Amino acid sequence: MATKYLFFTGGVVSSVGKGVTAAASGLLLKERGFKVAVQKLDPYINVDPGTMSPYQHGEVYVLDDGAETDLDLGHYERFIDIRLSRVSNFTTGQVYAEIISKERRGDYLGGTIQVIPHITNEIKRRIGLVEKETGAEIVILEVGGTVGDIESQPFLEALRQLRNEVGRENCLFIHVTWLPTIGATGEIKTKPTQHSVAALRSIGISPNVIIARADQEIDQSLCDKIALFCDVERNAVIPMKTASVLYEVPLMLEKLGVGELMLEKLGLKATRKPDMRPWKKLVEDVKKEKPSVNVALVGKYVELQDAYMSVREALKHAALANGVEVCIRWVHSADLEKDKGWDVIQNADAVLVPGGFGSRGVEGKIMAARYARENKVPYLGLCLGMQVMCIEFARNVLDLEDANSSEFDRATEHPVIDLMLDQRSITDMGGTMRLGLYPCLLLPGTKAGAAYGVPRVDERHRHRFEFNNAYRERFKEHGMMFSGLSPDNRLVEIVELRDHPYMVASQFHPEFLSRPMKPHPLFVGLVRAAKERAGK
Ligand code: GLN
């Protein structure tokens, strides 16, 4: 069978949930027995999101092979429950970097290099890699940004060409748009959708399906109007009301007939009936009245919650597993340094310190770790959250007053967190950290060991600094346990406190591997401890 392509484009505004829609569509296809792969094309010029500010770009999602990718890849992995790789995400920056380095090597023999065909060919080559690497029957391809953006033009042109190369019958263009409402009259408007389809058609692409999202109920007459003005079949205009629960999106799409519509348009026959019962149960559980626990999330990008997307989702998964609701209380770590925000910590049933870079707000995180240790509040530290837990312990339990990470104080007498030798000579910022999957052996009889219930796990990393082994013995003598270590015993991967209900932290990022149906053990442990503390 020829590989089939589903192209998702976005219209009108960004953040309409194109990534979630594409991910949920992938689930519907997987459920029908197809091998699905995913690729997200990001039209910005950055080489990867690794060096972009979380304020602008949200979380950087890390894959098994260490690729630093767009947070939408997290949606894909969580919804479809697949493991993606480097070929699943590329940017304009990567495309141009490749072409320019070839030009410098003289590969073009003096020829003029142009967007068409050189850039578009490189885009098509990278799209082709997905099928080659995964052997997928259906490739879901999402174009980042909104149709009409100047950056996305070469991508759309490449898709237009690809459609002719692989055959129209093997491609489906799905355009996800937004229907705004006029406040005073409550009237839903289709004009912006019409304009965005016109922009798409001016590049030579007519969408086959339009998924129109709105906050209100969208009635059939509006769908008919969109079908008429946008030259799309009537049954191919899908009215998508904003879902109250993220994981309801696949159920809504299924109910709207999107699963069957995709197959029909691609000329495919399902090899099995989709079983959406687990998702139905999941959504029912989410909607059920449940006792709630408060988790204080102490970060520095808390103004943009997308910066902690996977952490938030992992907490939700763990809450479901514990039959509770998690209320995340966002605390700006720099506030704690100014004596603000402490009421949130004091009222929390658990404290979570996620990853981060740079010294701003670090002292506040160290204070939060101290509070959790001294008051026996359940604590989960992720990456930097582990490092601050160790710094705090060194300062206040071992009395090493100026203990620090050499990231924040190069001259500290006690660099309990330090650069590994092989990281010291690196000066480039992009892609130079310890990235991706590394093995971790668990110490039996520890909380982490019990939570996982297996002797060895593989977890995803993204950091430069490590626990300094010169301090291991002293930490141990005072009640810190190294419950996860690299197989060669050189790297500390998980630490936990002996005399504490649950103070556990990992050098890796467990949040990237949590799935709605497979909550991550370290998060489940945190929420369980929080629930016990709250007496619920
Ligand atoms: N800044 C720390 C390091 O580079 C922690 C990184 C993180 O939390 N992802 O080691």
C-alpha cells in the first residue's frame, strides 16, 4: 500500500488546537489498525526550540534520541502513545543550515540556490525520512503557524509538490480554523475561515476537510455556509466546540465521524474497530467529582503555563490514578525570595520544583525545598528541582554554607552540583547537553525503587550539570539516599530523603514519559503522598 499523508494546516489564528486535533486524529487511525507516524514542521528560523525562551515557545519537549522539539510532539506521544524520534520535527533553520553548508562545500557547483527547488526539495527529503525510518502506513504532518505567515510558504509549496508526486489519492489536507464570536450579538463568524482558505488556495492547495473550532455550539447552517464558500463537501466541515477536557477531543472527533471520513477520503479500510472505551472511561473519571489536593508548582516561567505542559499533564495523569483532582498552584520562585507567595506553599499538600536554567529565582526554589524537607511536605524535584534539593541539603543539613551549583556560582567552595568533565570544553549552546534516554538502576528498598517496581528504567534527560560524587558519602551519612544511579555508578539519577514521607527528585525529566493511561510512577508517588497528607 502507498503511504498515505494527512496534512494539517492552521487558519485564522494560532493556538486553535491544531496539534491536539492532529494528535487525536492519529489516535483514531491507530485504533483502526494503522501504523501511524507523525511529523511537525516548524517554520521559524531557529534550528530547534532548545535555545528558545519558554516564555515565547513554551516547553521544550525531549525525545528518546535527545531531539529537543516543539511541545506539540508531547501531545502526539501522549494521545497516540508512540515514541517519536528526531525525524518527527524540523524547522526552517535546519533546512537552510543544511542547504547553506552544502553550498559552502561546493556541492552545487556554482548553481544559483533558490527556494524552489532547493529549499522545497530539502523539505520533501525530510518528510520522506519519516516513512523510511518508521515504515508507517499513514504519516500525519502538521505545519506549524498559520496559513498566510510568510515563513510557512515554502512548506506549503513543498506539500503542494509532494501531493503531485505521491498522488492526490494518497493525500488529505485538513485545515483547522477558528470561528470567532461577536460579543454583543453572540454571532459566530465564518469570514476569517473563508479568507484563510482563500489564502491556502492561492498557493494551490484546496483543503479536503475543514475542522472549525469555536467556543460556542456551531449549528449546521454555519457548516453549510463554510462548505459553500470554501468549496469543501458538506460532510467534510467538522464543527468542533472547545472541549472542557483535553482528552475528550478524540471522542468528539470520533463522534463527529472524522475517523471514518479520513479513511473514506484516503481510500482505506480499517482492519479493526476502534475501541474508545478506555478514553471514555478516562474522560468520565476526569469529570467525576473528586477530593482535591493542592500542589504548589514553584517555577520561574509560571506566567506561561505552557512552559510546564508535560509536568501539568503528568500531574493530571497521576491524580486520576489516585482518584483525586490536582489543583496546581503556581508560585513564582523569585517571589519566595521577596517573602511573597509563602501562603501558597503553606497551604499546599505537595511541592513540585520543575526544571530550569540560569540563576534567576534559584534561591526561591532552594527555600521551597527547605520548607518541604523541614515540614515533611511531599516534594518532587525534576532536574533543576533535584539540584536545588541537593544544594539545600548541603547548606542546611551538612552545614556547607555556600554550597551551590557551579551553574550559579562558579567560585563556590562546595560545588555539590557541578559540570561533568566532558561538558567543560563546550561553548555552543544548542544541542550540547546530556540529552535523551539514559538507563538508571534503582536501589531496592527505596521509595523510587518501590514506585517503579522494576530494577532498571530508561528516562529522558536535558541538562548539563550533575551531582558531584565527591559529596556522595557525606550526603548518605546524613540521610540522603541515592536511589537511582547510572549502571556504571558514575551519575546520580534519583535522590530521596530517608526520613520523610516523600521527598524524591530525579536528574531526568519523568514528565516526558507520562501517558494518560500510563501515569508516571514518580508522579503517582507524589500525588499519593499529597493525598495522605491532606487526609483524603
Ligand atoms: N540548569 C540545570 C542543568 O543544566 C538543570 C537543567 C534542567 O532543569 N533541565 O543541569
